[in-house]
Amino acid sequence: MPNRSDHNTPSAGCKRNFFWGREKQMFPSVQLLPVSAGTYALWFWLTAPLTLSAGRLGQVRLGPGLAVYVGSARGPGGLRARVGRHLRADGRPHWHIDALTTRVPVTAVWYTPSAQRLECVWAAQLLTVCGATIPGAGFGASDCSCPAHLLALPVNALPLAWQALNRPAVLTLWALPESGGVGPAADTYEHIAAAESRTRR
């Protein structure tokens, strides 16, 4: 399992395994994502508090634990192109989420190919999960009336979050740490999600 430092960045060994250099940061496994339109959730594991500067929203403070950002892929290349853009974390910042992807690597991607835009539905469903909070009002929701599309959750809420979104396909990029409250329920999620992800490709 990759070992993370206490400042929310991968260790040097993990960089050699997962990255092609910062200037072309990319996960080869993004090629497993479909090129169709769909909705996605980017998961982040924070081992220490983090303060982001998110444009007009100002500073957004995240505590240790899980953060999830929900978005939709509608343009050319669909989910593969949009998520790939987030994973590269390069170029001029355009979205609120760029403030986070340039600081912390994405742990996992949950996704559902669909012509229907479900990001607001997903954000609302995730807010019903016990322990979910909004670190920054309006983050990622400048073009809708949602409270935010970036949420913070405790690690042990991960299985409930997955069920709340109707068990979307999962692309795991980093293993979650064994500590931090991950219990048998999370192990069950990991195995079921991995199996279902393979069958949906």
C-alpha cells in the first residue's frame, strides 16, 4: 500500500509508481474510463488540514479525512477527457476544484455513464450521509443552486456514500490507509466496488 506523508502528498516511491513527472501528471488507468458523457465523483484523502484559495470564494479549509467533489462530463471525450484533465492538474486554473487537484492527488474516481446530468443529485445524496459537511459554500456550484459540490466526510462513511449514489463504478488510484477508522464495512465496499468496476468496463 502506498505510504503518504503528513503533508498530503505521495511519497517519492509512490510518485515513481503512479506519475509520469509533474509536468505530465497522469494515471494510465484513466484510459479505463468511458468516452461517453456521465457524472463523476473525485475522492481525496487528506492526512492533515489544508487551506485552499478558491478564487472569489476566498479560503476554503479542509480537515483531515475524506473530501469528495462531484462533477459532470458533457464535452468531447466524455468522462475520460474530463477526469483526465483533473488528474493531470496542469494548465491554467479554470474550476474551483483545480485549487485542490494541484495540491492533493485524487484517491479514487466514482462514475456513472449517463446522458442525464446527475451531479446535483449526487451532491444532494452525499449530503444525506452521516457526518457529511460543506467546507466551502458554493464550491463547484457556481452554475447551479446547490450548497456546494465539494463535501467532507469521515473515512468510515465511505460505504454509506457509495450506497447513497446507487453503487457507481469505481476506479481506484490509491489505496485508502488501513488506519483512520476504516473498518470491515469499508473492506466490503472495496471488494464489491472493484468487482463491479471490472464488469462495467
